[in-house]
Amino acid sequence: MKLGFVSAILPDKTFEEMMDIASDLGYACVEVACWPKGKAERRYAGVTHIDVDDLSEEKIASILAYSRNKKVEISSLAYYPNPMDGNLEGRRLSISHLLKVIDASAKLGINMVTTFIGRDQTKTVEENLLLFQELWPPILRHAEQAGVRIAIENCPMLFGKDQWPGGQNLFTTPRIWREVLKLADTDILGINYDPSHMIWQQIDYLAPLYEFKDRIFHVHFKDIKLYPDKLKEVGVMAYPLDYMSPKLPGYGDVDWGAYVSALHDIGYDGYACIEVEDRAFESSEKKILDSLKISKRYMEQFVI
């Protein structure tokens, strides 16, 4: 496995500055944020380390040369919007930009995009599966023609009142993965597997690795800490952030030895990117850099 990090944690850095940090810290790869330039609608969004709207041949050559020089690979181009947004204009903009990210990934020779399926948060799972059948076939055909694989992260995008009641990403559980992958009927659609989201949903995060081993295209290393006393007070129907919080790997409830062991069992040898969303490490640039150092040091017990 190649150990990297998700670049969105460095929102104020240029591509070159971000790659310098990855190189200096000894990371092998980076999942590069490719949001449209402009104001972010939520945390960890709106980060543009590669602007796919301004990707000339010269820019492509520069990006690839810088990556080679720093010995840091780009694991994927990352854009995590809501392509099935109930707001039709938001949906249109998300899909339009996602297609550009797919094209950019092909032009750069990365051939991987990490993203969300999306969800109309006011509709049922069944209604959203019908919406997936309407909206995603053209996106998948576009990706197939470009030779780009799409890895969907299993984050429910349900944290607080803004995402209530259904969350903003349908691709949340093994049962739904089976449905979506069957409906998609293409081998270019797979999973960006993050065990942390399964912890707070009380889902086994090890067994699905074996079932979906051929569909795991990319993995995240992020932890979640549950607070049993808070859960007793608010219950599982509360906003999830009322009883859990994202943490650095090793600071939460994921058994990382068991998780990485299972990845080795299934023969996964792709990219594994640390995703920092721990508020305890966001107050300064020093703390952000510390979070990347700490996370790498911890995960190197399991991934060399």
C-alpha cells in the first residue's frame, strides 16, 4: 500500500506547496482536491489544488513534472459534491464539474476520481435508487469512455441539521452498495472505503472488505470516536455529531491492525490516504502539520 493524505486539510496552500509538504513528511501519495474555485458550502469543501477549469497542456506537464520531482504520486482527483441534490441548479453544477474532474483525471493519467453518489436528502432510499438510475448512467458512460474509475466514499454526509433527515450521500451501507453496483452494471464504479463511517452506524467494517474486495479502488484512514455517555442521552436518531467525532487514526475506535490486516488478506495494494477531520488539530498551521506527522507515524506500524 502507498500511504498518503487527503489534500483538503491544506486549503490555503498551492498545489506546489501542498506537494512540498507531502514530500517533506515522507508521504508517497496525495488525494488531490479539485473543487471549483469559490466559496465552500461546508467544511473540507471548496479546496482547489488542481483547477480543472484551467488545465492547459503546459499546466498538465507542470503538474506531472512536479509530482515526479517530489516523488509523490497523485492517488486520485477528489471532488465530493451532491450530484443528486434536490436543488436542481446545485445538481446541475455538481454533475457538470464532476465530468470536468473525470476528464482531468484522464488527461493527467491518474484515471481515478474519488467522489460521492449524492442523495436527495428528502427522499427515501428507494426513491434515491430510482434517481441514481436516472442521473448516473451518463456520468458512468463518460468515465468509461475516458478510461477513469470512480471510487465512491461511503460517508453518509449526515452530521448535523443541514443534512437532516436523510444525509447527502446514498452510498452508505453494504446493502445499498450491492444495489447501486448492480444497477450501475459497470466495473469502473467502486468504493473509496472509509471504516470510520461504519463505526458510528454500528456496521461491521471488516467483513465487507472480503465481499467487495474487487470493488475497493481506494481507501481512507480516518478514525471516529463514539461517546457512549452522550449516546445514552440522545440515542441513534440524534444528529451524529451529538454522540461521535472524527479523530486522527489511533485516537478513536477503529482497530487499525485488524483493518489493515484485512486489506492485506484481500490483496489490496493501492492507495491509502489519511483523512484529517479532527477539530483538535485545526487551530493553526502547526497543528495541521502535527496531525499529518502523528497520523503517518501511527499508521506506519501497519503500512510501510
